[in-house]
Amino acid sequence: MQRLVWLASFPKSGNTWVRLFLTAYSHPEQEEVDINAADVSLHAGNRELFDRVIGLEASDLTPAEIERFRPDVYRQLAAEAEDPLFITVHDRWRRTPTGGSLFPPEITAATIYIVRDPRAVAPSYANHYGISIDEAIVQMATPANTIAKPLNRLRSQLPQPMGSWSGHVVSWLDQTELPVHLVRYENLHAEPEAHFAEILRRAGLPVDTERLAAALVRTRFERLQAQEDAVGFKERPSSAERFFRKGQADSWREELTPTQIARIESDHGAVMARLGYL
Amino acid sequence: MTCFDYAAYGLIWRMPLACPKLRAALAGSAADVTVQYGELPPPPAHAVAAGPLRQVSSGEARFGLPGVARLLVRGGNEILIERQTDADDEMIRLLLVGTGAALLLHQRGRLPLHASAIVTPVGAALFMGHSGAGKSTLLNEFLRRGYPMLAEDLAAVRLEADGAAWVEPGVQITKLWADSAAQRGQSAVGLPRVRPELEKFVVPVTNGLADAPARLAAIYVLASHNQPTITLEERRDARKFNALLDHTWQKLVVKRMGLHAAHFQRAIVVANQSRIVRVQRPDDGFRLKELADAVEADFTANLQSPISKKLETGD
């Protein structure tokens, strides 16, 4: 039953890169990884999945009711899965209104938490949501920050409370129900072989060095970007010109003003220091 | 005990509570489905779970929503409701007319599709899609254009002995989120909410629900994409069949009720006789008028009315 691997992160922290790597690794026979067919993973906020498993439409339920049934959706996925199933999560870790963990430990094979320097997240987040960098910085410091927040219209995903960047990191690293393997985006860049191999090991997948090297080549940033340019990427929001934007660890040094850098460091200094970013 | 008789999905439903979203049955109609309050018997030993809220065996399906009610749907003609003491009627109706009805329709050999529907001069046109695809919004635009309504959210397809597919009239209300209502110039002020906590409103249907079933002509599968264009693409072969399976209500329980072979067969028969078109719209804007124009042009240009078809084939 312990078949789910949570790929948790604040948005724009490398989650998609890891998923595409896992897809490429699982399909060594394909010359190119198809960025529009990452079939080794599902999204924790998938509304259609919820409706199918629960048998009642989330669009007729209150946010509290949705929250209550979400763990059951994941239990059903674990029951149906044969191989490790990766679930992308942008929610902060939390308990449901009835007190259980939103991400049930008994079905969890591993929890990978991907973190990225918030100074690098900010410009990428701004591009993704089509907002200014200053607005991105404000949202990243907002405790009520929520993906697909319930409004006066139906959102394509279920509501996913994320909280601030710091709150998100702390929620996952300080909870005690799921052992977490922490992965820094910067380390994935600097030493991809070692860090991606560790992700495979944690997920219970065999590590084949040749296959791993080939999967890394197929998921090089330039290749993903070229594929997006050629055929488009279905996960790109309309608000963003492109999804695969820069893919660098430290381009924030040119993209942010000194004031913006100071603001991020002031908002998140304690957690940044804890993670070695300051 | 007071009961209320309604006509929906081609059946007469005898209900223990008033359901204004359904059309009253003609006086003296014999009930096809009896819905009653009562204690549920224990599930049979061979019942299996279908997700966390449903248990299924051949011939019956149970659905329980904690704090609201448990439903037992069996034999294609009976629903038993064990309601919690503080459950409100609106939630009971929601379970009954959606999930409960879909389970029962499966048991009766109908194909319950996740679609809204209108009657056009060429037959029934369905707008099929997952939650949020725009089924109700598009339906309301076609109602505004004067097309009679046939279904909202659940379209019940019935196959006749000769294989012809017909769509039965469903509920007589539509549900719209506040922004969709605003888009069609409808203020949400004064409209009843689907649930007190949601910005989703019950919108009455002014020009009425169709009186009779309509022959199925076309199915538009609604989706959005991150492109600025509205595209229509006719589906062929297995993709038609897959679209029907993907948008079947309660698809998780079909196999567990032992109905999957019959369900597949029905989907094949429906796929073979309908025009099925995938419609994609920009995900950052509905462009409702343009979308409805494109769909209207498609069924007008590509389908013939049942009368002219008859003349052509000479039967």
C-alpha cells in the first residue's frame, strides 16, 4: 500500500524538472521525453481525479468538505497503483478538519521536498502567474496564499493553501509524520547525477547509472525549452509567455533590484539561513 | 406519508421530498422508481469498495456522505435513503438527482453522460465535459438563443431496440457560478444558492424543458487550452468511444456492478451514430458568443435534420 511518492515544493522550485526526469528515466526507449505526457505522476490538486474517486463533484462541496475527502482520494490512488506513483504537491503540509494528515503516512513510500532559493523563485513565479516581481514577492510572504482560491467561479484545480514561502518550507520540514528527503534545486543543478540518483533510491526505484545519465541528457533545460518552442507545453498558464524560462540557479542576481533582494531576505531570512541560502 | 411524483431521465420517480428542480409527472403515472427513507440493510458479504464513499455489488450500489445520508440504489427501480438527523434537504436532493440517479440509470441500462444538452433542428446536441469545462455556461447561451433545454450536467442516453440513441429530458434548472451568470448579464442577486457556502446559483429555465426525448445527433466535448484560439476537431474511431467512457457518470463503479461489458457495448453503439467533436477554448477567457457561434455552425453545417434524412433514405 505504501506506493505514493510526494513530490512537494513551493511552485517554481524544480518540481516539473524532477517529474520530467522521472518520466525520461521510466521510458529509456524514447529518444525524446514528451513534455506533454509525463505519465509517472499526478497532481494532488486534480479536480477530475477527486470527482472520479469520491463519486460526488467537488464543485458541489465546500472547501472544508473537499479537504476532508482529499486523503481518501490518495488512498484510492495508492490502492490502484502498481508502481511507485509520484504526486506533485504544492499545498503546505497540514491536517484536515477531522485531524488526520492530508497526506496519509500509511500510503506514503517517500516524501521528496524540493526547495529553491526564494530570490530565484520570485522572478519565475512572477512570469508564471503573469504578475510583477513585486507582486510575486508580496504573495510569497502572504500566509493565506492559495492556488485556485475559491472565488465566484469554478477553478480548474482544487483549492491548495500554500502559505508563504517560509511557511511552506517549515510546514514540510517540521512535521513529524512523513520522513522527508530534502532536495535543493541548486544541488540538482550542480551535481545532478548524485541528487537524482538519491531521489530514485528514496522512491524505491533501481538506480541504473547509464539510464540515469541518458535521462539527464534528455531533460536538459535547453531541450525542454526547444520542445516547448516547437510544440507547446500544456502546463504553461496563458499568463506566462513560456514555461521553461531560464532554468538557472542564480539568474536572480541580474533580475532583482537591491530593494527586492532586501525585501525577500527580510521576509524569509530565518528560513533562508536555516537552508544555507544566507 | 406524502410523496411527490416527477418525470426525469425518461422515468417516473416517486420521491419522499419535494424536488422543484424536477418536472412534476402527469397525475396517475405509474412510478418506475420508488425513493424512500429508511434504515439500510447491511451490505452483502461480496460487496466491494469503489473509492471511500461507495460500496458495490451486482444489482446494488451504496453511497454514503458522512453527516448527510447513505443511499442504497438497487434493481434499477429503488432508492433507499438513510438520512442523518441534521442533514438538510438540499444536500439530499443533490445526492439523489446526481449520484443516485446516475447509479440507477446504469442499473437500467442507460448511459448517463456528464453533459448538458439542448434540442436543435437536427436532434439533441450534448455539451460534455468535466467540472469547470463550461457545460452550464454554454447551455445557458443556447437557451438564450431559444433552443429548448434537454439536460443539465447529467444527460441520460437510452438505446432503442434498433440501436437508435435518444436523450431523455432531465432537470429543469441550471446551475451557474456567479461569474458565469454575470457574463450572460444575469445578476445573482435574489437567486437561490446551490449551497449556502458556495457562489453557485440556481438559475430558472425561462423557455422550458423539452417535453419529449430527442434523437442524439452530436456531442461536443468541452476543454480548454493555453492557446488564444477556439478549435473544433471531429473525433474518429477509438477516440469517440474513449470520450464517452471518460465522461460517464460513476464510471468507477460500472465494472464493480458487473455492468462494464454492457456499458462498453452501449458506448460503441452511441459512438458509431453520433458526431463527436472536441471543442477547445482559451483557458483565460470563455469568449462565449464566439464559442456558441462555432458550435452552432458545426451542427448546422454537418448534420441533417431527422426529417430530411428520412426523405433521403426513403424510409
